[in-house]
Amino acid sequence: MDGWRVRSAAVGPIPAAVPGTVHTDLLAAGLIPDPLIGDREAELAWIGETDWHYSCTFLVTEPDERMDLVCEGLDTVADLALNGISVGSAANMHRTHRFDLRPALRAGANELTVTFHPALAHAQRMRDELGDRPGAYPMPYQFIRKAACNFGWDWGPAFTTCGIWRPIRVHRWHTARLAEVRPEVTVGPDGTGRVKLHVGVERTGDQELLATARIGEAHQTVTIPSGQSGVVVELAVAHAELWWPRGHGAQPRYDLRLELLAGTEVLETWDKRIGFRTVELDTTPDEHGTPFTFRVNGEPILVRGVNWIPDDVFFPRITPERYAARLDQACAAGVNLVRVWGGGIYESEAFYDAADERGLLVWQDFLFACAAYPEEEPLGGEVRAEAEEAVRRLAWHPSLVLWNGNNENIWGHRDWGWRDSLGDRSWGAGYYFGTLPEVVARLDPTRPYWPGSPYSGDPARHPNDPDHGPIHIWDVWNDRDYGDYRAYRPRFVAEFGYQGPPAHRTAVDGFGALAPDSPAVRAHQKAIDGGDKLARGLAEHFGEVTDDDDWHYLAQLNQARALRLGVEHFRSLWPRCTGTVVWQLNDCWPSMSWSAIDSAGRRKLLWYALREAHRDRGLTIQPDENGLIVAVLNDTDAAWDGQVQIERMSFTGEVLARSDSAFGVAARSVGRVPLPTNVSQADDPARELVVVTAGGERALWFFANDRALAYPEPDFTASARAGAHGTVVTVRTRSLLRDLCLFADRVEPDALVDNALLTLLPGESAEFEIRHGAGAEPAAFTTRPVLRCVNDVLASRSQPARS
């Protein structure tokens, strides 16, 4: 369907993109400025407060038995008319709607109109009817089945969109159509892959039908007798190749085709690529409490995860290519699980296909976040229909390993004062402990369900109990230094994060300024007291930071260090702690946020830190009750045996104490090597560090925060030469350089550097490979503020006195 136009009482008609949103249509027509640049939420609020009318004309020369309008996504409160005759309405952006056009259809030209009404006004009316419910944010997003983050979040703006946000089409059909195809994929003890295809049909008559399914050489045809609306078709694949998470094996997939036939006529086909694998969530109580362990094909998986939010404020702009690029960035950072967070959307097919292909596990939230949700009609019925469609649509993907009931709502009901204001009104428990597990058990019995994140597995226990199930850790960001991540010994961490600014170019393009106290930066800082919390964290580690370039570097550095410390600490607790899911991978606009990749797709320093923390094999120095230990991390299928060299060294490079220890760490395990006292205790904490090396890996330990360290003035040379794809910068140092970084986008917007956060000891060297176009001068990559280290900020300050 082409030729769409959109209008309101005051605007248009103007050309409309479908799929699309009214905001992007207005932007394309030059009627509004870019909503994501500067501070434009209040200026553009009128868009979400207006009725918008989308219309197009299509020709019908020869009507079929049935002519249905199929709307895969209407955002959100919509009335539909054909030739001025009502054909239906909708109030849920997360559902597909199908409308019979025959009562209004005519031969020749037909005009379709979709009128969208303001979502906020609808939600307010529902709130007035059902009674108020508490939530984390002021807008009543829990009263409408629309992406909660459209109403604003602590990392995103409030643009209450509307439009035909997913494909819309006229479906011509006769005799019968496929109303449901739902494969249950299992693997038997003998390695046979089995597919039980639940096939549902809608008919126009009583003709006998055939359902034919095929995977490779395996095929079966089942008759659907007259008057019957469903059938099960079963296939078996002997010695099926198993689909594994990335890092554990390959991801073979099989082409599955289903055909619906009337006699020899093929009425409709359904084609997917499935994978054979088993998944379990092990929550069997142990001596520590309740574990939360994913087992794929019987093997326990150390989860190295990230949380995912919608990748753009305007969802139709998220293309398959963008999904692929973002998930490739996740893989390159060592990620093996992506949690699709419950305040956004069920992503498009391209997202889950990309995850299947890459071996990324997907934890899928149902769409409830940070609020008490009413269960009364019409919302209760919408929730059930939405959940059933989501499960039917996604259950065949091998990447999908968990259905999760909600984000933080059980925790909110317990701790956030909701019970005092709710009285006897519903808050969503009926969904999380009733509707949703029933839907999953009925439609997707091969996959686990968990009521919420965080949730301890027992309503009698605190939902965020570190000894039981997945927890969220937000007191560190909100109130404490990030070193306090080490105070936790959890079973699984499903959310924890620390803020940092976007890449320099993204900040300049999006904010127009870099100063942390500028109005533009404050407009893109949505976290409560976010600027103050960033400043508090910087002061703890670096003292007062007044220069804007220093602030940008150190704020990104603090974020990177915080999450690396947290991930490595939690990894060192394996198998007690079975995984982390960092908040968050991506951004939807230029933002002061917790992301590792900013809204322009540029890596922040956090991305490089996650790549190091998620490496298959690594070393990390951790404090314990007896001093310091080296945790030897081995997330591979082979044992790791070797010798660890432990040195206490001065900042000038002098070895003050040394110890060597042999270690042997089994596959998928963690070893612990104690540091001798002569190495783990400093004579001069301000001027010494511990250096541990083994098998090409290295870990460092500094005895104090940066502001208390006597850093030397940076003494190094940096040279640039042409490389295969741009420029290679070589740094040779005569002094300690702490967290050396090269911000290539300061020279050229699309420049990409291969490494960051390098700490060099005196006499060492390192290379940075930079991909960029032809416009950059190589020498520009070798000077401050492009090339930075902590020393060039702190060394010139007053030095701590030598003890």
C-alpha cells in the first residue's frame, strides 16, 4: 500500500512513510526541527496531543473471497475506516490487528483512513476509570498498551509517538489461511530433533485441507478434515546438529517449510530457520540459596549479558542492518546474552533472526516496567492477547531462552511504597503469577518462565535477595562508590550500571556543547540527580574536575572502570554467581546514559572495558578476607594450566617483590591464587602497583584511588604512520601511563580505534589501529585531547607526600 498522506486539523496533508511515525513525517516535510537535538520535548509536545489522520487509496479490480486488512503495528489508539465506513479500532501497539474489509469494499478506488488519537489522553481516561496506580515516572504509561519508554525514562525523552509503525497490507485469500503456525522444538535423549507443528486455520468453507511440513529429508502431510480448525504435524531429524550459544559451539539451523493446500493448490506457505537445542533454568536450592543457571544442551552457561532498549526513539527507523550492526558490536564485546527490557517493544523479526545467527541468547521480558499495572478490562484482555501473539511469533527462535514477567514491578510493590496507595486495587500480580505463566506453559512448554526481574523465587522472600535468583544493583550508582560492587555475592545480576557521556562527536552533534552544567547537556540527562551522581563519582576518584575535555574523558573512564570491576568481581564468584547483564548496551538518542554504544553507534570506553571483562580467559585481582587473590577466569572448553608471575612494582618500573605460582584451572571454571604478603602489601601505596601476568594475560592492582596516587608526568612519544585502513599510532613510554585512550572521533566523525584503556609500564609500547577516511591528518591522532591518559590530568596536581 503506497501513497500514504497524513494530516491534522492544523497540518497537511503531507507525504507519510509507512511504516513510520508522525514525528518523522513532520521532520521529513521540514515542518519541525530534529526532535533529538537540543531541548525540544516541550516545544514538540503538541504532536502527541493531536489527532492525526493517515490515508491512502488502493484499487480493487477483482475481489477475492476474503479481503482482510492486516495491521502488524498501530501506535496506538486508532479508528479505521474504509470509504468512510468504520472497519475497526485498536488500542495496543504490541498486537497485530486483522479487519474484514468486505462490508466497506467496492470495485475500483478505495480510500483507507487510520485516525490516531492522543495516547496520553487515552491513558489518563483509563486511569480515571480504573483508579490511579503508582509508577516510577509521572505519565500514566501503565494504563495503555504502548511502549512505556515513549512517555520518557531516565535515559530517554518523552515523545508520545503515533503512526502505522509496522507493515500494513491487504490480504486476499480464499478457502483457508494459516491462522497459527507454532513449532515446539525438542531434542530427544538419542539426539533426535523433533518438531511438533501446531497448525491452526481460518476457513471460508468446509473443504478438506492438507498441511505438509518438511525439514531436509524429513517430511509429513496431515489431513485437516472438513470442519476442523487445527492439526499437529510432527517431524523428526535423526542426529540433529545442536545449536549452541556463541563461545560454546556452532549455530546450525534447519530450513522448515509448511504448506497449506486445498487439493493441489498451495494456499499459503510458512518458512523459517529453526535450531535444535534444549534450555533449562536451574533454580534447584543449594547451600547458598537459589541459583539462577541457564543450561543449554545440558551445559551450564556463564552469562555475559547486556540489557537492550529500543535503538531509536522512533522505532520504525530501526532497520535490519542496524540490528545486525548493534548485535555485532555486542558480540565483539564478548556478549553472549541480550535481555530485551520490558519498557520497550517486542523487537522485529530481524532482531531475533540476527541473534539466532550469531548465537546470542535472548532473555525476553513481557512488556511491563516500573509501575503497578491494572488488571481490569479492557487491559486484562489486551494483555492476554498480546502475550499469546508474542509467544506464538517468537517461540521457534533458538536464541530465545527465557520469558520474564516484568521489570522491577514485584520489587516496586515490596519496597517503593506502592501498597500504601494501592489499597485493594490490582497491580499486576495476576499477570506475573497467573496469565503469563499460563500462556507460556500452554504455547511454549519447552522454554522457562520467571515472574520478574528481580525476583527471588518465593513471595515470602525479598524479591531482590542476593542469595536467591536474579537481582538488580542500583544503590551503587545512586549512593555509593563503584568499588562497593565487591560487597555483593549474588547468584545472578540482571541489572547494574554506571553512567557516562556519549562519544565526543555524538555529544557535540546532539548537545551542541560539552560542559556538564550546560542547559543542553542537562536536557539530555534524564536520571534524577544524574549530574550530581556523576560528579560525586568523579570526585571520589579524581578530585575536582573543571576542564570540559577532562570531564568527558574521566566520566567515560569512571563508567568503564565501574562496570569492568563489577563484571570481573561477579565472574570471580562462579559458580555461585552465574552471570551478569550490564545496563545497558545501546541508546535511543544522544544521551547521558548507562550505554556502552551511543545513539550514533559509536563505542564508548565502556565497550572496550566490557570486551576485556568478558574475555574467555583472563586474570583479575580481587580482595578477600585474607588479602588479595588472583582469580584465573577460564570460560573455555579446555583446561588452563600455567605459571602466574606476581610482582609488586614502583611507578618507575622497579620490581620491589616477586612471586611465581603454578595454577591449573578446569574448563569453564575459576581458579584462585593467593598473593603473598610481601607482594600484596605496599611500602608506599601512592607510588606502587601489583602486576600479575600469565599466558599472555595481565591484571593490575593499584593501592588507592587516582587522586591519592603520585602519578609521574607522562613521558612518551607518539608517532603516526599510514596503515591498511587508515592510521597506526605507536606510543612508546618512559613512564607509567594509566588508561591510555585515543578518541579518534575527535579527528574524524566516523573514525574507529581498535583499542582503549591501555596501562603501559615504563619501557613498554603499544599500537592503536584507526580506521578512517582520507580526510584526517595522521599526526592529529597523536596529541591531546585526542590521545589521553590519567597522568596528563592528575600528574600536575599536588603530589601526595612520600611516606
